Amino acid sequence: MPRVTVHRKAHFNAAHRLYRKDWSDEKNFEVFNKCSNPNYHGHNYELIVSLTGEIDKETGYVYDLGKLKKLIKIEIEEVFDHKNLNLEVPEFKDLNPTAENIVVVIYNKLRKHISLSLDLEVRLYETPRNFVTYSGN
Ligand code: NI
């Protein structure tokens, strides 16, 4: 059976601050530059969720994209959109909300709802030119 990848795009807006509590403001600025601004800053995050698997003989689908849309809405958009990631998303209470850490959190939230017979990859754009991907490795 051919294995096909289906993709769903989504987006959310969120604020964050990159810093370590155990570092001085000077050290945080040295490492994270203006991303360490104590008053936070925002991004328009773009997300691409990709599922790879065999085409179901009965439905002709790899995964129902309507179902994936709902899953992303409930698990990701409602949790992240218009939020301050540092203050309002519990996963980032003690985890620096870099794009790298955000993509892993998103992956883990989705992975538990998706059959292991499907490969999952999450691509997260923090800006149009800066993006990260994670597929559980
Ligand atoms: Ni930033």
C-alpha cells in the first residue's frame, strides 16, 4: 500500500519571553538579545501538522482532515492562541518557550491522540523565515 502524507496548516498568535530565571538580566540579554525583553513580545506562529500512513481501503483517507482540524483547534489553538506562553501555558512554567521547545510540546499534545500506525511531524514557523520541525526522534 502506498504511504501518503497529509498536511494541515494552522496558526496562533502568542507572546513569550526567552530567558532563564537563574541568569541575570545582563546574561539573558547577552544570550537571547531582544527576545529576553522583560515585557514580552509576540509572534504570529504558523503550524503545519503532517501525518504519514497507508491509505485506508474503505475510506481512501490516510486521516480525516476534518478530524485533524478539530484536534489542532482543541489541543493547540485553544491552549496557545492569544496567550502569554510563559505565564498562561503550564508546560512553559519552567521551560524556555523557544520555537524548539514549543514544537516538542505541540508534538506531544497531538501524538497521544493519533494512532502509532501514523508518523507525525510538526513544523512550526516563528517568523516567515525561521522554522523548526520535530517528528519525535
Ligand atoms: Ni520571540
